[in-house]
Amino acid sequence: MIAAPASPPAGDTDGELDEFIELYNNTDAAADISGFKVDTSPGFTIVIPANTVLPARGHYLIANGGGYSLSAYAAPDQTYSGFDLPTDAGLALLDTSDRVVDAVGFTTSPAPYKEGAGLQAVTASVEYSLFRKECDFVGGVGCAAAGNPRDANDNASDFLFADTQATLVSGLAQRLGAPGPQNRASPVRRDTSGVGAALLDGSVSASSPPNRVRDFTSDAPNNSTFGTLTIRRRVMNATGGSVTRLRFRIIEMTAFPVPPGTADLRARTSIDEVSVGPISDAATCTAAGFATTPCSVTVKGLTLETPPAQPNGGGINSTLSAGTVTLATPLANGASLPVNFLLGVQQTGTFRFYIIVEALP
């Protein structure tokens, strides 16, 4: 599956070469894509080299070697040079028998380089990406088929546009967010297979402290004009092995632009919180080494991952990482980690905030 057909134009003088293409294995088994091709409507073909295997739910990142600017976030698995993809270029993924496996393109792209009517081309020079939906929000239900990239064979309904400035682009919905390219080494979704997130204190409701705390102190320079909202969870590793990398991807959030009565939230880097409590949840207290309740625990901060720079705060497709989980300090099987999500409030109202958990063994 082609996961992201466009890229943020910021890495060279005019941004033309700052582009990436992302492939996604939409199955629960490893997939050998050796010899597959990404054919482009301008007539360029990119061939996947031999011995290329995508892990289950894994990604493969192809980028322009002359201008791609997000290597510090995700280095490309493969680069190309000598050409750039126009903003309205269509892409077709071909298997080794030249059968079209998937396609994504724009309204002006010819068949077979799109599915459905295609997407609107992006003409603005902004830090953007087009990426597959991982949440189709339904009022009263939440995310329908949440967490895995959508592929209903219609590019216009499958993809979202977002950029770090929430730019108004003709023909595309205005949305604050960030490019979040992923490669073969990136953490994969694990909240459905071994990494869960529970309330920090299961003895009280999700909207009650310490699970959710509203601070009305204004912090306008940090995208928190009307204060902040802190959401605390306890992440549990039940994968059967250690977790060496842990992060959270925002797949749905009320952020600029929003109508009156809806909250405009901005994801922020949070800090460690010492002695959060009292907590009456025996599972949380036991995991923290306490034999009785109530207890107080340390809740770890999360870092809004860059690049790209996100001066307006994080939005959809932004990621927040748990920096204490590393190869040197893994989260052991059976262990848990209390974390806090810090959201700046730029407009008050009802809100949505949905994440998926991405992890590596």
C-alpha cells in the first residue's frame, strides 16, 4: 500500500526536492517487496532492491536524495536522484509481474496512477504531507476502524492533508498537523498487540484527577492561551519481550481550525511529574513498587518529535516519544510506564484526542 505520496517542501532553496514516498505493509505477516516498482505519471520508475522485506505493519521510506529534510525523524530506506516529483504526480505500485497493487494520484493524474477521482494538488510551499487516514471519526462512536491506514480504493476519501501552519490550500481541508514519515526501523503499531494504555488511576473516571487535569494558567508563547490540559495514562508492556522504543501518534484531535464551542488543542512536550497522587488503583501502585494504596507515582514526560519544527504545537499525525524507553533502558515485559500528554488550549470547548501506540522490541 502506498501510504504517503507527498512531502514537506522545506529542504532546499525552493523545496522542489524535499519529497518522500512511503510504502506500508497492510498485513500481519512480513512481506517481500523485492523487485516491486513505484511507477510515476511523469515517467520515472523506482525499483525496490533485492532482499527487501517489510515487517508486519511495517513501512518502507523512499525519498529524494537531493533534498529530503526529515532524515533526523526517519532516514530513507532508499533514495532516488535526477528528478523530482511534481506536486500533481501520480504513483502506482507494481509487483514483480507489473500488476498494479495500489495507486495514489491527483485529479489530473491519468489511470492507473490514482484511485477514484484523485486528490487536489498542493500548490502552496508549506511543510506538509498527504497521508492515509488512521481515524474516521463518527460522532457518538469514536474512530471507526481506528489505527490502521485506510484503503477504500478512493484517494480523496482515504487521504488527509496537514501542515505545520494549518495553511488554507484550495481544494483541501485546512488542518494543523505534521509530516510523520516512517521507515523499516520505525516503531510499528502495538496497541492492538501487546502494548496497552490504562487510566493512571482506574478507581476514578477518565475525566477526574489524576487522569485528567485542567490548568487555566495562560501560556500564550507555548500555544496555551487558555491554559493546558494534562491527560495521564499507564502504558503496559504485555508483548512477551522488552520494548526498546515507545511513541504515540495522534490520529484524531480537535485543533485549528475549529468552530466555536470546539476546543483548539496543541500537543506539547511535557516534563516528568513527581509524586502524582493520591492514587487508589492497586494495579498502578503495585507496578510502581508500593504494597498498599493510596500511593503517589512519578509520571514521565513525552517529547513532541521533530523535525519538522512545529511552532504552532503538534496536531494530527504528530508523534510524542517516551525518551526513557531505549535499547539501554527498555520497558521490560510485564512492566508499565506512567506518562502524561500535555495539550495547550487555544480555544475552549468540547474536544477529541485519539492516539495509537507505536513500539519496537
